[in-house]
Amino acid sequence: MKTRTLTYLLILSSLSLLSCNGKTDKTQSTQSVTTNERKVETSEKTKATKVVPPSERIDLKNKGVGPIKEVVLGEIDQNLASKGQEIFKNMCMACHKPTKKFIGPAPKGILERRTPEWVMNMILDPEQMIEKDPLAKELLKEFNGAPMANQNLTQEEARAVLEYFRTL
């Protein structure tokens, strides 16, 4: 009887060990697969959620907040662009460089990313834009909380600056 009991115990122990080892191996391989799948998912999510800074984001629907509701652009008016360049040099160059980021974003290519109305509204009333326009709020964060100064330009001066931006 003792022999039989020992035999049963030995068989049960062996089965128990084998079944545990089998499960452990399956669990480990499943975890490895799961881990690999998670890595792939994480990698794919990282690629899919690449963050584009607001200054590089394209938004050609937002007209901003302010008095400018529609701007019609035709051929570049060189005289108006020259006036705009002069205004830009006198009023804007302390914070903006034409072709590179400085304290504020570079205006080169701005009309490929923003509507003319948005640009003019930002020039005319940056305080209101920062307060009410989501993109302007994001730009403020991107540029370390340095708000654009209101230079109190007229609509004609802002339009001239916009025309200058078209020549960059």
C-alpha cells in the first residue's frame, strides 16, 4: 500500500511539474508575443501621433478673430509689398526674422499655412487672437509665452505687411 501511495504521489508530482512547466513556457511565450505586440503597437502609435508644432501646422480654414473677414489676393502689388517691407523692418523685426524663427515665428511661407484673414487679424489685434483663437493660444505656448505686441497698425498697413509676406 505504501508503495502504491508513493507511486501515485510520484506520478502526481511529475504531472504537476510537467503541467506547470508547460504552462510556464506557454505563458512566457504568450507574454513575449504580447510584449512584442505592445512594442509594435507603441511604435505604430508613436508614428501616428507625431506632434507638429503650431508654427508648422497647416490650417487654411481658420480666419481668426477680428475685423478681417475676407481678403482677396491677386497678383503681387510690388509697391504695396515695399511699403509692407518697410513697416515690417520698423515694427516687427525686433521679434520676427523674415526667414527663421526668432522670438516669434518666421513669416516666410506663412500663407501656405494660414489664411490671409488670420494673418491680418493677428497683426491687427494679437491680444484678442491670443484670448479667443485656439491656434494663437498654441503659438503663444510654443514661443515660450511671449505674446505678440500690438503695434496698432491700420488695416491698410497690415495689408501691406501681408503683401510683403507674399514676396518672401
